[in-house]
Amino acid sequence: MSSSFCHFIIPPNKLTADLRISHRQTYHNPTMKPPAIPLFLTTFSLSILLATTPFCGAADYAWTGAANDGFWTTPANWNPATGVPKSGDNVLLPPTTAKVTINLHGNQAARSHTLNPQAPFRYAIEGDTLTLDDGGGIHFMKLAKDAGMGDAAVQIITSDLKLAGSATIGNENRWYFGGELLSLRGHITGTGKITINSERGGCVGFAADNSGFTGTITIDKGMLFTSHAKALGSGTQPVVMNGGDFWTAALPSVRDFTIAGTAGWSAVMSPSGPHSGTITVSKGATWNFGTGGNSSSLTGVIAGQGNLVWSGGHGTVIGGTKPNTLSGSYAVGGGNIILAKPAGVNAVAGPLTLNASAKLRWDADEQIADNLPLKFGGDLCVVDLNGHRETLGTLDLQAHAVIECGKGANTLIAADTHAIPWNTDKELIVSAWKGSTQGGGTDRIVVGNNAQSLTPKQLACIGFRNPAGKPAGLYTSAILNTGELVPAAAVKPVNPPYDLSENAVAERRKLYDVPGRANLSGKQTPLKMDMKIAFFGDSITWGGGYVGVIDHALKAGEGTKELSVKLINHGVNGGGALTLRDGEDSKSHVGGTKPVPFAENLAADKPDVAVIFIGINDGNNIQELEPKYDKLLADTIAALPHTQIVICEMIARPFNDPDGTTVWSARTQLVARLGEKYHLPVAHFQQAMNEAYRRYGENTYWIWDGVHPSAFGQQILADEWLRTVAPLYRNKGVK
């Protein structure tokens, strides 16, 4: 159907989903499904298709593929079949029942492109250069299903895109583990403005070196995902975020950003960054920075008058040589934030709150402006001084919290806090303190400058755990005339839920405090030259945490650093037992590659050891999980009898389960049964975590979000795994 756009004006109150475009043609390609007649379009796509345009006589072209050659330049592939789309025209790629590839067959131009496959089948546009008219755009319409259709639903443009002016790009499909993505993989050039406007959190991906694009980028809604260091182009103006999200792979970035609304960042892979551009958060705006359980680093300046929420995952480093000047509120929403600017350079320049499961670690002295208050706002938040000094304003205790004293000298000096109303049902525990009960020792926690800087009720909330010079245990606190806090009387447990005798504590220590790394990487290591160890699992493996700890130990160990032991990470973010066994058609694997079946990986890698740490994503129904896991092991052992398989207990909070009745205990029992059935060694991850909790407390110290281990939890896993593996090779050698 040809439609003239000369003098075509749509009154604002008429731009609704009731507007329609008819396509009166016969579809000749049997793989193509004709669009519904009439084809209802969303307001968004109509705004692209029917916006005012300088081109008279512009036409709408729908792809039919009737010529079966896949060429843009063949009129018979289009309806109407009297020509092909050109500058000013609108392109519709209608519902399809198979993958469709369109070759530009030369440089082409059009105003807008609407991809509407309906089913999870890919349109791919490839070839030379596709020019988008000023005011045009690309829009991926909502698929029939909500999400989870995988890589088959990704829409791809691999041809280069040249922008004649501004362009709006959108995707109505929620991104789920790499699927439902609108992926622009060619180079983008031009000087105009790109606006990301995606309904329902849809994701647009920029995957190429777009240095030839010197214009501006604005994110209004939805997600922009970059997988190339220069994907954002070479423009000098900040990327503006009025909303939505910016996600990045394991890449550095240098672009400045302006956060003008509530907007988020996330690191899809580790390590992400460093991000060295200036981030300006406007007054009234909130920047939510997260890592999705990965690691990242921010080395530029964070400025403005808005608010910042950090969620650190495995670790986000706040570095760089220039001070952050953001004067609004700062919050650590969970995970590990590491303050690493030079001593005396402010990483935090506004009031700071630690929310639940947050951990704030110092890698240098004096990272927070001296007069700023610190609020413990969420249970089991942690201040890890890590051998450094910090001067703060007042302390506000509203949740259970911990102050950790690391190796070396630790000093925390806070202002007089007696006027701050604390939640006196909460506790502030000082851990591993090495000071003097007379004051002035190696570690010092000081509030104000006299004994009245805390009220008696506030002082009763503070305790010391395992202070140096005293028997292990929990102690009340006292405040000296200088304002320094010191341990006082021992706290005796009343009706403890487990045995706290010295012998019981010693037996539990054997389960979690093991020298696995030291033993396996030392002079007497049983590992051999060029051994290969393959790790299979879900996001815990995918994130590289405990695998990275093992790798570092083997590369640094006196007995293993010359052995060239190779660790292969086959973790799948969100994967389960069947994902591991059968693979899947997505790009959730480490590095963004497609997970292939377990047996294929083993055949390709030929590892000496295969580690299976899987099951947490398979739901809570043990009766359904067990046959999946059982078949995975049976098939693998039958196919590869000479590979040593090690299976690992699944982990999660809570750890204190004395009756063994929770679903987590059932999972542990499942792994034990399968280990016994197939005579496989079991790494007792959950058991080690349980006993670490009973010794030290604080679930989130070990697992920060209920499932994913913290940096300290990853060390527990690494040591337990190495403890499990060592006897295999000392007793019988490498198979």
C-alpha cells in the first residue's frame, strides 16, 4: 500500500493504538506469515512510522521474501512489489515462522524499521550500509511470549548504520539471559542524536566500534547494553539518562554521563571498567549502580547534587586520583564497595547509609569527608577498616552491624553521637579488635572525646567479638574518658542452639578453617604439569569468584606456579542441571558464548578433573531435581570414564538448620546420595558455610544476597574444594 505523507498531520488525541495500516498482498514465501489485517501497531511504533516527514510520496514497504533471494534490492521481496524501500520510506518486517536474513545488496536508506516477528524467530539485516533518515528509527515490537525465548529471539543488524540526523531505537521485549535483544552489530556513524526508548525494560545492544558516531545519546526508557569499549561513539557531550539502564560487559569506558532521573548501571561480566568518565547526578535524580554479582571499578569523578545507591556485588572499587564531589546521599545497597582513592581524597562526599548485606571496605586512609554521618541502615551491614584510618561525623545505629578490624592498625574516629536516637534492639559488633583496654593500642574505635559521647543505652548496643588478649567470645563494651571504646565483661550464652564447648568449636573449625590453598599449591602438591580442571555451574561459577581464588592460589603457590595448571570456567548465568547436560540456545555462558552440552565440553577440553556445582536454579522440588542430576552424572560417567568428577553441595542461607529439615538440607542430602551412588568425592560447601556461620555469625558476611558468596565466602569454597581434591591425587595419582 502506498500512502502519501504530504501535509499529513495526526492530532495528538488521535495517536492511539486504534490507528492501523493495511497490507493488501499475497505472501508467496511459505516461511512467512502474513501480518494480521488490519495490523495493530503500538503508539510507539506508529509515532515512528507516521511522524511528520519532509518526504512527499513516501511509502510503507512490508517484507514478503517472495523472490527467495533475500535481497533488499529485489522488488518482488516487498509489498508493494513495484519498488524497494528508499529514503523517506517505512519498512515493516512482519510476523514470521522461520529465521529471515535480508541482504542490503548495496547501500540502502529508509526512514524507519519496525521488526514484528511475533514468534521467537530472528530477523537479520546484513550487508553494506543502511542509512536512517533524520527523525527515523528502529523498533522491535513485543513478541507473543513475555520472556525466556533465548537467542533465537534476538533481532540483529550487522550492516553499518549511518544516521542522517536523529534516530529513536526501541525494544518492547524484556531481556532475559541474552535473549529478546535488539542487537546493532555494525558500525554506527553520524552526528545526530540517538534516543533509546524501550517499553517494558527492553534491551538495545551496541556491539561495534562506533568511533565514527560523534553525536549524543539519550536513554529515556529501557536498557542500552554495550559490548565494545567504543560502542558509545566519540562524542564529547555526556550520555544523558532520563531513566532506564546502562549495562556494560567486561570493558573500560571513558564517556561522561549525566543522570537526570532515576537510572541504573550494571556490569554484566567481570571485571567491568574502569569507568573513567565523570558521572554527574542532577538534583532530585538517583543513580543506582550495581554489578549483578560481578565486579567493577569507577575511577572518574562522581559529581552533582543527586543521590547514589551502590550495589557492589563481588566488589566495586571506587578509585581514581580526583575527589568525588556528589553532595547528595550515598547508600551501599548490598555487596562489596571498596574505597580506594589516595589517602585524604574523598570517595564519599555526602551522608552515607549502609543497607542490608552491604560491606564497605577501605583500601586507603580517610576516604569519607570528616563531618559526614554514617548510618547503619540494614541488618548485617559491615564496615571493614582493613588496616586503615577513617574520621566520620555521627554514627546512627538502626540495624545489626559489624565493624571489622583487619590486619595492621585500624582506627575509626566518629563525632559525639549521644544525641542520635539509636534503635536499641540492634547491635554493633566490633570484630577482631587488637587494641589496648587502656586505650591507644593498635586498633582504636573512638566516639567523641569523652565518656558522655554515647548514652548508656547506646553503649549497651556495642559489643566486641574475639578481642585480642581475651578468650574467644563476645564481650560488652566500655567507653573511656577519651571516648575510646574497649571490651569489658564476657557475655555468656543462654540456651545456645548448638554446642559451644571448646571441643565442639575445635571440631567445627576442621570443617571450614582448612588450609586447602596452602596444601595444594605448596611444595608437596600432588598436581601435575599441564593439568586441566573444568568448572561447571551456575552464576556462582560464572562470576569467577571461587574459581578465581583457586586460580590465584595455583599461580602464586610455590609448588604450582610453574605447572601451568589450566582452569576452564563453564559457568552459565542462571543455568540448571539440564542446561549443564544439554546446553541451551542462548549466550549466558562466560564471555557471552553459547552453552553447549556437558559431554561436548568435556570432549573438547579433555580435563583431568570436572567440577559440578549446580542445582540452585532448578527449584525447590527435590523429587524433580534428583532425576535430572542423576541422569547428568550417569551419562557423563558412561561417556567419559577417565575424567575425575567432583560434585559440590549447593549453598544458600540460612545456615543454622540444626534439625536438617529445610530445603537446603534436602539439597545437601541429595548431593550426598549421588556422591555415594556413583562413588564421587563431594565438596562440602554448605557444611563449611554452616560451621563458619556458627563460629562467626553474620550470614551475609559469607553470602551477600542469600545465594551468591561474598569475597570471604568464595575463599571458604576455594579452600573446601582444594581440601576435597588433594587426597584424590595423593592417594592414586592423576587418571
